Amino acid sequence: MKVLFIGGTGLISQAVSKLAVQQGVELYLFNRGEREEFVPEGAKVIRGDIRDGAGAAKALKGHEFDVVVDWIAFTREHVLLDIELFAGKTKQYIFISSASAYQKPQRNYLITEETPLANPYWQYSRDKIDCEELLLEAHRTSGFPVTIVRPSHTYGDTAIPAALTSWKHPWSLVERIRKGQPLVIHGDGTSLWTLTHNTDFAKGFVGLMGNPETIGDAIHITSDEVLNWNQIYAAIGEAAGREPKAVHISTDFIAAHTPSGTADGLIGDQGVSSVFDNSKLKRLVPDFKATVPFAEGIRQSVAWFEAHPQLCTVDQEWSKMLDTLISRHGVDAKLISYYV
């Protein structure tokens, strides 16, 4: 099977690339070559920028693929270009959407692929919904062979997954825990959440590649393990070697007292309980089973960062934001207590 990954070296896709090659896939990665350390041995790299339509067409000229996966398509313009580039040149085009596209707040705690798509809180999610609708319309009108895959909160060695965190400097969270500095947990920490290790995601994803039953359909891939946020932060603390100090603050307060856009993903995704029914995936990929519990996965992540000390960087602005948020919350709590 000849497969093209646009990207292929990111947090989620690097694990899929590795497993695909291990399973004998003839894998090509089309990217700018900026993360060569995550290119698995055996994969072929085509240098280029997918945002340069003419340049991409030239670089890919003469190639046809059984499967094309765009890991970095986020807007209508991105998928329109993909349709132009790959219509008639692939048997399956896989669009990476997001489970954050599901209805917020949802009507039922258990999310299936039939859960409506609607997220008024996060532009990222609305853009993914727009892409899905455009691709499905192309499938209905011209037979474009799209498969939609919706990951939820997926992590790997290079991530310390949490809710209110620094995405550019993930080690910052561990640093605060080890220094005894408080973290912020939204609400009372009892809402439910699903974290999926990228190696588990890869098992489901590779099983969907080349599967004709998936054409014109959407499938999410997540772990079956469900934790609340208090348990998640406790597991991070255990991996870091110190019990975290947590301050529980309402999501609304966080949104009101942090810079614009900081809490969009919290309000539009992580602040809402999300439990997934993976029955559809297991029907399509019968041997799929998520085997990495979060307690184990986060230990691997902390160990990976410790083995790469140059990446144990701290986001001082993020840390200062947390301190300010906690301070403001403390003042408000005292005022409420005084007046009540």
C-alpha cells in the first residue's frame, strides 16, 4: 500500500508513521523537513510546502497513492486545495478532524459518531466542522473518497497533557509541580475526560487506512479509559515525583481573567465531560485495543523530557498568568466570604 502523509512528524502522526512503516506500508511524507528526528527509518520524504499549491503539485507530479492523509488541514482553503491536488489520484483521502467538533454541551454524556457537530465556543472546532461538510459534499457530488477521523485529546512522549497548560513549553507544568507551585484545575475537577496515547491511536488509524468501508464516513479514535481531572493531575504529579497543589477555579472565572483566546479550548472542549463509544472503530478494526493507561503514558512523557533536558523549558509568561489568576481568585473568594 502506497501512502502519503502530509506532515507525518507531529505529535499524533509520528506514532502513526512509525507503525505504518513497521507494518510494511510504502510511506511518503510530504513536509518541509523541519522535524527530521521523527521521520521513521524506511519512510521517504518529499520536501515541500502544502500551502504552496503550485509547488506542491510540482513536487507530487507523477505520484498516485492508495491513501493520502492530511495531518495539517485546518480550514476550508486547506481542504479545497487537497481536493484539487488529489481528486482522481488516490483511493482514500483521510481528513484529520477533531472530537471537539461534537456538540457542546452534548445531550448525552456518551459520544458516538452520530452525536451532532456544533461548537459555538471554539473557532478551531467550527473550522473543522466546515472542512468536514465541504469534503462530504465533494464525496456526494463527485465521489471524492474521503474518510473523516476525529481524534480527541491525544498525547505522546513529547507532551505533558493537561487542560490549562503551556502548549509550547509543556515541561512548565512539571516544573511548577516540583517547585510546589499551585496549578489550576477547572471546576471541581470531577468532570470526565479521555486521554489517548499516540501509539494506541496509531493502532486504530493504520487499521482504517485502505478500508473501503470507511469512505464517506467519520470515525473517532480514543482510549476507553475515562478519568476525571483530579485523577489526571494526580497522575501527572506522581510521574513528576511530587503531589501537585491544586486550586479549583470555575471555567467562567478562568475565561474572564485570562488573555483572549486562552480558555477557548477549555470552554469549547476540555471543560465538558467527554466519554466516547468506540464501537464503530472496533467493528472496522476488530483487533483495536488501547493498552497504554494514562498513568503509564505520563511516566513515559516525563522520562522522555528528562532524557532531553534542552527541551525542559519553562514558559514564564504562562506561569505568571497562573499566579495572577490564582491571586485574583483568592481576592474574589475573600470578598464573597465577607459579604455572605
